[in-house]
Amino acid sequence: MKKLILSTMAILCAGVALADPVEGVWKTTPNDKGGYAYVQIAPCGDKMCGTVVKAFDSAGAEQAGGDVGKAIITGMTLAAAGSFTDGQLVAPGGDKAYSASMTVDGETLNVKVCSVLCKTLGWTKVAG
């Protein structure tokens, strides 16, 4: 019985240790008006997606409504450990989707967004 309990605990702990480093809450880079959001990155089927869980104005005051609850990152496919491709990012405050990829670098999530030109946004880990 003791072996069964220890084996079960080892399996559960290994599952936690194998959680992808991209999972969690990330603070976006400020927009043109200084506002930013917290985005929860989590699995959605066999892909990764990101949903706005909080939004803030330039003074850091939490804002209700707007993009809160909206999926702004969709369809990210695992390419390598901590690296995802073939996704889309929907611009906050709009419905225009752009080609996107993302890579975890420690406490920074580099989100590369491309239309005609590409731009990399550095998001900061908040929780996860």
C-alpha cells in the first residue's frame, strides 16, 4: 500500500513539474494609451490560447468590460519546449487577427506578431 501511495505521489508531482512554462498569467506591454492587460495562457485542446482576465488603464486602475473575457491568442501549436507557432493574436479593442508565435524566455513571454511587418512584444509573468 505504501508503494502505491508513493508511486501515485511521484506521478502527480511529475505532472506538475511537466506543466508548460507558458501556462499562467502574463502582463502585456502597454498600448498607445498606456493601458495593459493580464492574459491567462492555458491549453485549449491540443493548442495554447490566451484570454484577457483583467484590464488596466495607464494609471494602473482596473477596468471592467472591454476585452475582459476575450480570447486574444488562439491556436498556438507547440514547436519546441517553450516555443509556439501558427497562432493568431487579436488586437485588443478590435477584431483584427494577426499571425503570431510566442517563446518563453524565463519570466518574459516574447509574442511575435506579424502583418506586413513583424513586431515582438515582451510580456512579463504575473502568476502561474
